[in-house]
Amino acid sequence: MSSDTVRVVFRKYDGAQHRDYPAKRLAEDDLGVWLGVSTGTPSVYHGRPSVEQIPFVLLVPHAAWWTGMFNPPPRTSEVYCDITSPAVWEGDTVHLVDLDLDVVRRRATGLVELRDEDEFAEHRTRFGYPDDLVANAEAASRWLLGALGDGTEPFATAYRKWLALVV
């Protein structure tokens, strides 16, 4: 039996702490596990203690090389997808390896952009990303660039009911 609280742990490929926070398990469906994070949630961000200022919903897909973060205003990114290793669950903790690349849809313009290609290239060399990891990360990025702009769910409307629960 799983609890209502999930610990979300993002690390970098070299094992360095990236993000770590508790989230409320909202639902699980064919898309993945939906998690809600409320304003005031204590967290670790880039290895430093922090407190979430704006609530969000995180979708952890069942078997994909990304996670989706869905944000309310005033955040300028409506949807922020991290390219990650597929999720590994240990009880009520989900482990993800952040692979630098991000695909973002801007709220005001609807512009979809790929970010942090320079960081990905640098870490690919420094950490020795295997070729299959690079291929999967790049394929996920390409897919998300299309999906965030063309009405593919969960990026069109499916997330809104979950976001309404944490706002």
C-alpha cells in the first residue's frame, strides 16, 4: 500500500544532489503518476535548502525519458519538462537522473523551446554519458518539442484538473 506522500529525488548523472522534495500523490493513470507540490513545501534545489514559492504538478511517466512540471501563473513556464532517466521507484520514493536538457512551453507566447543543450554537451563529455543515454535523451527532447506544441496530452488540457487541486 502506497502512502499519500512521495519523496521526489533528482540527481545529476555523477550522483550529485539536484532536487529533493515531498509531493502529494494525486493520481495514477495511463500517463503516469501525478504528484502535487504546494506553496511552502520545503525542498532542496540545486543542492541547497529552499521553499517552494509557487505550487506545481509533476507527472512522472511510467517509462519515459522525461518528467513534466505543470505550473500556474505567475510562473512564465506553463509546462517545463526535464529530460531524465526513466523513473525508478523504491517504495514511496521516486529516483530520477536529470540529464540537463529541458523542453519548456512559455505561458505568454506558447513558444516551445529546448534549453541547456550546452550543459548537456559539457556533461556528456565530463560524465561520459553512454551513447544509448544520449540517443534516448535526444529522442525524448525531439518528441517533447512536438508534443508541447501540437495538442498532445497530457500537455494540452489533461494536467489542468490536477493543477487545480494544488493551486
